[in-house]
Amino acid sequence: MPRNPLLEIFCGWMRPGPFFAGLIFSLLLCSLAGRWASSLDLYGDRIRFMRKISPEGYVFPTPDHVMRFVEGKAPRDRILVLVGGSSKMLGTGQKNDLLWTRFLQKDLGPDYSVVNLGVRGGQPTAFLLPMAEILEKKYPRMIVVTDETSPDWLTPNYSYFLWQCRMDGLLSRNPSRERELLHSLKNGPQFPWLYGQELLLGSLFERMTASKNLWNYLGYQYFFPVYSPLAEDVYPKDPQFAARKSVYDDEYDYDIDKKVPERFLSNLDLHLKTARETLVRLIKDPGGKRVLRDEDTSVTRFNDLIPEERDRSRYLLLNVSISPYVLSKLSPVEREDYGDALEAMNQSLAKKGFQAVRLGMDYPYEAYNDAIHLSDDGAPLMARDVAEKIRDITRNKGWSR
Amino acid sequence: MVTMNPLTPDPKSPRLVLRPVLSVCVSLILGALVGIILHQLVYRFSLPAQPFVYAAF
């Protein structure tokens, strides 16, 4: 066998003992650094989790960092208003300075701290509900605001967060959640987007090595450590490995300069279909009154997700209407039924102990950027309606006058 | 008179005295670098495999 002189020199210099000692030492040091990084309010300079600091940008904020994000913005002596859920709550399409949660903070005043945990393509279960459960003891005066959807515990792209909270022992026992987590482990191939086993292993490794905490820190402050094949096509404006701290908030950076009604015309038929599907949720009760079907998925899902023993009256669910322009394309009867359906949803949720409010139907066309997302013009309107409801809740609870 | 073979290093030369120490240091540093890379790999492979692009508009 021919000898490789370079290899011989290398082997002559290498000592297995010191090599493995160095390896173990640096692994331990990295894990300790990760524990230290977990105590930092890494995203403290941000007001929301825009896509470059979310799973869409290959950043997976850890429960520690999300907790620090909330704590950094909300002193304990204030009433915490924790907002979260989908891109409607995140304020996709709204400029940073004109974000609806900024207006909400302004409307509510200094006794409140509004924190936005909305995520793109997410559900209330993404960051919001686990965080609300964890923070309940730290913030006894807390209102949770989210949009009315039909949420599952395990949502595509954000399940890692729930697994991490679960494996870190941060959550209380919830049998329906445990069942769903176990189910995802056993039925991986049927739910390819969940990858239950992958997420379980990932959260175990994270618990041992704190690797996400450390590399998220380095990626935010100094250089981004993950190559993303999507970066050049989908996010062409920033260099591949640029520190995410230097990346601007691009949640408003879309082609949203279209005037009314052009901005509503793409997928108009699809949105009309969605609006009509809402009407199917209504039935007539024996008294002739229009009510929501008993088996309505969104009401049953919220009923499962937030057990009765929790204080449901602090959960405010927003029934944000589809854009008034899309509604104008429905017949007058359908339009009226749509409003009734949203109202019936509110009543069904109220029967289960939740707070709910309908909004958006009477807003001007300009208040929406597209069929579902509110614009800079709509942000103060939404904030005004939500602030009014929040003040009602806090007054009823005796938290404010 | 003893003459030394120029190809045989002088056992008292500092190069040979330092070699074991240097060898330990090089091994330690290399091990530490591999440890850092391993930690990064744990992070990289613990990220969910499926990319996610959400079209909001």
C-alpha cells in the first residue's frame, strides 16, 4: 500500500487523548455559551417576528428567546397584551411604523404592554398559546389576542416550538395535546410535514447542547450560519450569510402599491368561495334564529386547546372579516348572512367562555391590502376596535378603571 | 572527535524539546475545532428538513 507522506506527518503530530479532550471541551463550552445566549433578549430591537427571523428564513426562535422577547417589552407591573396567530396578527403588509399593534399600544396607554408574536402562515398554537401558558404565572394580568381559526397543536413549520416547550418541561399537562404529540410520532409518514420523530430528536439535542440558542445568537449578531438554497431566489436583497440583525423588516415589502380594486382581483373567485363556505357554518335553530353548527371546527378546536380550568375569559378571539371589496361582490342576502355567521361564531365562542369580536366588515376598501390582510390604513381601525374590547375585559376583571 | 550526522537532530535542540508540547497543543486545537463544527452540525441537522415559503400576497 503506498504511503502518503502528508498523512504520516499529520499522524505523527496528532495525539488521540488531547484531540478528544479538545473536542469534548469545546462541545461543553459551546453548550455553556448556548445557555448563556438563551438568557439574552436577542430580538429586543425588533417589534415582530418578520420572515427573516422566522422559520421561513431558516431561523427557529427558541422558547427561551421568545420568552425574553416578551419580558424585554413587558414590565411585570403592566397588563400584558399578548398578540399572536397568523400573518393578519403579525401585520404582514403593514410598515413597521404603522403596525397595528403599535396603534393598539398607543390606544391602550402606558398601563398596558402589547407584544406581537404573530407569525406568517401560522396559527395561535405557533408561538402564542404555548407562550401564554408559560407566562400565565409571571403575568397574572394578561390578555391573549388572536384571530379566529381552526387551530391544531401541531402546525406545519412551527411544531418544533411546541416540542421544545414540551421537552423543556415548560408546559402543564394537557391530555389532548399529549395525544396529538404521540400521534405525530406514530404516524409520521401520513403527516410528512410534521416529522414528529425528527422534531422530538431535535428538541432533545437542543436540550442537551443549546445549539439553537447559540447559533441563533451568532446568526443574528455576526454571520448567518445556514446556507439556504431559497435565499437567492426568494430573498434576493440580502447577502446569503449576512447577520440577521442588519436585515431590515420586510413584512411590508411586497407589491402592495396596487390601487383599489386591482389589489383585490387576484384569486377573487377563490376568496368569494371562502366567504360562501363561511355561510355553510350557519343553521337555523328551532326558534328560527341563525346559529352556528354545534360541530363547528373552530369552536371545538379552541374548546380542546384551552381547557375549561384555564381562565378562558382572558382569551380574545378576533373574527376578522374578509375584505369589504370581496364582500361587495356577494349578493346582499349573502352579505347579511356572512355578518350573521361571524356574529354566530362570536356567540358560540362566548358560550364556551371566550371573548370574541367581529371586525372589518364596515371598514373602507383601502383598509385592506388584499382579500385578508389589513393595510396601513386599516391598522388604526383594527387597533381601535380591539382596544375597546380589551378595555372592557380588563374593567370587568377589575384590572383597570 | 565525535562528528554528528547532520541528518540526525541534536537531542538537545529546542525543536525536539518543543515537539511533544506542540503536538499536544495542535491535537487539542484541532479537537476543539472539530467540536465546534459538531455543535454547528447538531444545530443544522436539528432544523426541520422541509423548507417553508409562505405566499401572503
